[in-house]
Amino acid sequence: GGGGGGGGLDKELEEVLIASKLDAALLEYNQMLASSLESQRHHYEARLADQQAAFAAQLRHAVTDLEAQRDALAGEKRALERKGAALAEKLRKAWEEAEFLRQMNASLVAYQA
């Protein structure tokens, strides 16, 4: 009778040992999975940081280019405004001269008459 009970104890001990090994294997698997996920997270966070830095650099470059274009266009605008003002002054003087010549012509015609 006692031998049968001992066999049951051995079987229970074996089941506990198997369950313990399964728990240990499951724990090791979970730790490996967590480590792998953590490694992937670091990898993708680093890639994201690199992309953000590259985008920020591109943005700064674009802003610098646009500011340079704006400054160049502002300079061109000032030059064209000066040129326009000079042309307007030449036109005003030409009209004055034309008016003076008309008056001279009218005076000469009146003098000849």
C-alpha cells in the first residue's frame, strides 16, 4: 500500500518539476521578448530622432534660402523704385521742355505775324 502512495508522490513531484521548468522557460521567454522589444524601441527612437534632426536641418536651410531670396528681391525692388523715380523725373523734365518749346513756338509765330 505504501509503495503506491510513494509512486503518486513521485508523479506529483515530477509534475511540479515540469511546471517549474515551464514557468522558468516562460519567464525566460518573456524576458527575451521584453529585451527585444526594448531594443527595437531604442532603435526606432534613434531613427526618429535622426529623421527629426534631418528635417530640422532641411527646414533651417529652406528658411535661410527664402530669407536670402527675400533680401535679394527687396534690393531689386529698391533699385527698380529708384530707376522708376529717375525715369519719372526725366519724363517730367521732358514735358516741361516740350511746354517751353510750345510757348517759344507760339511766341515766334505771334512775333512773325
